[in-house]
Amino acid sequence: MDARTQTFVTGQRVAHLATASLTARPVVVPICYAFDGENIYSALDEKPKSTDVRSLKRVLNIQANPQVSLVIDEYSEDWTALIYVLIAGIAEILEPGDGRGEHLRAVSLLREKYTQYRSMAIESRPMIKISSLEIKRWPSGAEAPAK
Amino acid sequence: MDARTQTFVTGQRVAHLATASLTARPVVVPICYAFDGENIYSALDEKPKSTDVRSLKRVLNIQANPQVSLVIDEYSEDWTALIYVLIAGIAEILEPGDGRGEHLRAVSLLREKYTQYRSMAIESRPMIKISSLEIKRWPSGAEAPAK
């Protein structure tokens, strides 16, 4: 990934995550996320309502079918200035207290990016990890507007 | 759908559309769209690049599997003010010159909402129609912030 794409993916505040059931029924939701340069992490809080996070459709879908799609984009009324990064990856549910400290590290990343998480108990909840990322960016370097 | 949800869906400038292949591989992209109170229409232009619209993944997916998911949302750093409308529907590819004038009517709706389309030849291209909409809104009426 080039530095410009990495900066864009790291800095954007919201992404849209699509999962699909085994019967190929997709569902897309907005998510907050953190990117560590290799993987994407998304906490399982349900904003604004609270619910059992394990019953969320995206969790059930990921457990049945780990193929996911994520898009990070910035809309502009100047359609020559539209940017989007499309990411395909493999998702899993990461549990608190995993042996490698990965969950804790992801909680730190999320709280660094979103101050809102500092008062939420995301450290005691499962989260989504997306790895094996295949990343495409529009416009690509050659087509990028000169600004 | 209540009036507030209808106003929100009609007025937002961008939605995110998830389709899935028959092998349950999802893909999500940002789209511009128009809503006529019953169906959603989205032109097949590829912003910012141009390509053969029939080779777009979303088109191939819809032709194999018409189940789609759409989310229309507004991000806010105040997480008590987040709004999103989740729509499940059945998609089809609507061809120019369909007998009922539906394609022409959708082109008019799109051009009324997006002035950008007035100089683009969307009338000669297929578009996506999404019908049989099942709509859920967060927060629901009872949970809506009092503002």
C-alpha cells in the first residue's frame, strides 16, 4: 500500500463493512475501526443502542462466512475529487484475553483514534479483526487529480 | 416508513450498497441514488473512472443474486447523534427504453437530485433498481435524541 493510501485509511473516521450469510444475503453497516498497517479492528459496540453483540447480524455472518468487504470513502460534490478505498479481507471474532495481547493492543489503537471509546468497556467485549487485506484505491495514482 | 425516515433517505447524497456473489463473497461500494418513495435507483456510472458498466462487480453479483443491502447514514463525533437507515431489497438491472418509461423517470429523478448527472449520458446506460424494500432506522422513534 502506498503512503497516501495508508494515511487515508488510517485517518478516516468511518468505514462501511459488508458481510454475507451462507445463503449470500449481504448486510452492510457503518463501523468505526482502527488500522495498524496490517489488520483492521472494529469494536462490537452497537451505537446508539445497546444489544447483545453476539446476536449482531455481522457477527453471525462472520462466524458462518469470514469473507468481508470494506469500503472507506469520502464523498464530494466535485465528482472528479471522489476517493475510495475498497478492501477485501477475512474476518474473525477476536476475544478479550487472547494469548498474544492482540485484543488489548487493538483496544488501545481504537481508544487512541476515538476518544469516545475511552469511557466504553470495549476491553471486555469481542471485536472484529479483518486480515489478509486486498486493497484497491480509486483513483489510482495515475488517475489522481493533481491537487 | 415515517415521514422523518423518508426525508432522510430522500435527502442524503451517498449510500453504501452491498451485493454478494453466489459464493457469498460480499462487495460494498458508495453509490449515488434517487428514492421515489417506493424504489431506489442508482445510475451505472463509474466515478471517477469510466469502464464497461456491465463488467462492474455489483452488476455481475446482482445478475447472479438479487439480494442486496443498502445503508444510508450520517456519521457524527457525537455518538448519541448517529443516524442510520438499513435497507434490504431485491435488485435488478433496468435497461434504457423499458416499456413503462421507468428508466426515463429514474433518469429525471437522478438529474433533479444531482446536477452532475445532467451532463452525463445516463439515459443510454443500464441502471440498478432496488425494490421490495425492508427499512430499519436507528435510532427508532422511541430512542431518537430529543432534538
